[in-house]
Amino acid sequence: MIRILDIAQNDLRQLIRDRNTFLFLLIMPVIFTLMFGYAFGAFSSGGSDARLPVGYPRSRSQLDQRPTA
């Protein structure tokens, strides 16, 4: 267990010394979050997404009925 902590401490020390890598590890998750949010429409001004309709039965009897095409 002590060996694992020594390895982790050594890696963190090297990471902090290299400023570019440290900034990359801090900034890239934020950039990816913004990119995927923009790509999937999280920042749109519209209401709900019409492409993904979600429905639920109003009563138990509707579950027993066969769907009609």
C-alpha cells in the first residue's frame, strides 16, 4: 500500500511541475462538457425536444390493451 502511495505522489509531483499538462487536465474537461452540451442542444432556447417523445399510460387498463398501428 505504501508503494502505491509513493508512485501516486511521484506522479502528482511530476504533473504539477509541468504546467502545460496541469492546465490541460483542468481545462479540457470543461471544454468537452461545453462542446457536448452544445452539440446535444443543452443550450438551446427552445422548450422540450420533439425528437425524443416520452409517454406513459394514464391508467392500468391502457397497459393491458394491445397497441394499434
